Amino acid sequence: MRSFALIGRVLRSSRRYARGSFEYTARIRTSRSRTSNVSLESIDGLRALDAIDRAGSFTAAARELGRATSAVSYAIAALERDLALRLFDRTGHKAELTVAGRRVLEAGRRVLERTAEIETLARTLRDEWEPTLGIVVDGLLPLPPLLGALRRFSREGLPTHVQLRVEHLAGVRERFRTSLPGSVRADFMIVLDFVGDERLVARPLAPVVLRLCAHRDHPLVAGRKRRARVDRAELAQHVEIVVEDSRRDAPPGPGRLSLGSPHVVRLSDFHSKRLALLAGVGFGWMPLHLVQQDLARKRLVPLGFVEGDEHVFVPHLAWRRTVPLGRAAQRFLALLEDAMGAKR
């Protein structure tokens, strides 16, 4: 209940805004004497509020939650009624969060986090199989070991539905913090560059190597002496192919793996990047496991780079320290660690 008390404090600080002079014709009415009435029904409203903010609209949120748009609208109206606050400004073409709505959303996400922890704990104490298991993984990493673990998990006939989401760079952590489509929160993330976090348990996985590549007919390759190395000045004369960070608010501009060429083609995944390299569009860093055959058959050629021929990452498998792993999560973790060579 402390989380609900937190919402109450946030709401009281926003009450003046909510009582301002505006015309509002929805089902709720606010008055100076009314107090907030947070109920279990409010949890449903908080889930709807979170989905609307992430998906961008009531309709998109309804699709993500697997509900009718009218049901999402009703959940928001009920939440506004319970809190005696206007959470959305509906005067424009598109409903926008009010200042109070944004404050409630921030506090509400903490409530949803605690609610999910309690639900997981209850299932663990009942020794039940979780209905869903969410995994988010960086698209740069090799998928066959993960898919092998999924295959073994599915063949055991467990009643748990697994949802796998592929993101890139900071998008992995963002998706882990929020939820997967259908409001399933990720239980595990496999992240490329793990930054120590005492709230998480993390296990290092096998290193991933990247090589700088271009097509054999690309100007950076054709006519170049075999051992000659390229530098940033030479690379800046050619098109660089990069995979964008999938985080929603990722700043524009070169990413971590970019070499700073002013001529850039941005793609959404490394499989598309491989095809662009094979088409001779430009140059770029590629995970070795995705281009080994292309390099062996000389369709792609590794470029010697004066600052180093390789990038090496040590990915990590991570999960929340405060959330007990249920039966399905424990079983999948064992399969995943076995498949991906996690170190305890």
C-alpha cells in the first residue's frame, strides 16, 4: 500500500492544476472537497495509462493490450474518476497527457512494477507455472543458442507462453524496464554491454566479435594493397551503414559503433545491414557470426582499421534481483545458461 500512498502524495501536489478552469464533459467531476479513491480497479487504469503512453494512442494501446478501444477508454475514465483528476487533455485532435497525468504515469509505473513482483511471488509460493515468460535480446547477438533453449523448453510441454522481443543497444534496457507487446513484462534480458546494477543479477556470456567489412568490389577493397589499413579520414569519403538504437528517445546522430562518416545509411537490424553490405552500399561493423560464410567465400572482405580490426563485447544475461524466479523462469534459465555458456 505504500506505493498507493506515493501516488496520493503526487496527486495532492498536482491538485491545483486539476482544479483549474477548464471545460470537461467526460464522466468524471472534480470538486475541492473530493479525495482520491485508489482501488484495485485503478491498477487496470494504470496499465491502460502506461500502454497509451508507450503505444502513442488509445487505439494502439488497445491493440497491444488485446482489448477494445472502448474498454481502454473506460479504464482511463474510471481512473480519472477514482483520482478526481483529469489525466488527458481531450480538447485537441489527439488526447494528450496533462501535467497531472504525466505525474500519475510516473508514479503508476512504480506501482505496476511492485504489483508484478507480488504476482510473481504469489505464483512462486503456490509453486505454479507462470502463464507467460518475457525475454528481450539484443539483435546483434547470435540467436541459434537462444532458439535452441526455446526449442527444448517447448518440447517439455510446459504451460508457459514465451514472448521473445529483439531490440538494439539501449532499446534492450528500455524494453526490459517497461513491458512487451500484450503487456507481458520481460523477465530476462540479454544485453550487449552490461553496466553494473545492484538491482539485477547478471551472468556473462561468450564474447561476441565484430569485424569491419565491405563488399569485395567496394572502392575501399578494390585496388587496395592486401595489408594496407584504412583510417577515419578515408572512411569518411564513403557510405557507412549503421543499425539504429531502438530506444524510443534515442538521440539522432552517430551511434556507438559509428565511425563518424557524414554519409550514413541507417537500418533497423543487422540482417538488413548484411544485405546492404553484400549489395555494395557501403562499409560497416558486423558480428562475425553473421558474416563468417561471406568472409570465407570472399563475398565480403574484412577491412584493416588503424584503430583496431575488431570490436569485442561480453554480453550478459540479466534478471531482477528482487523478483523471485518462478518454475518456468528457473527452468528456462537453466536451459539458457547451458545453451549460451553463461558463467556462474
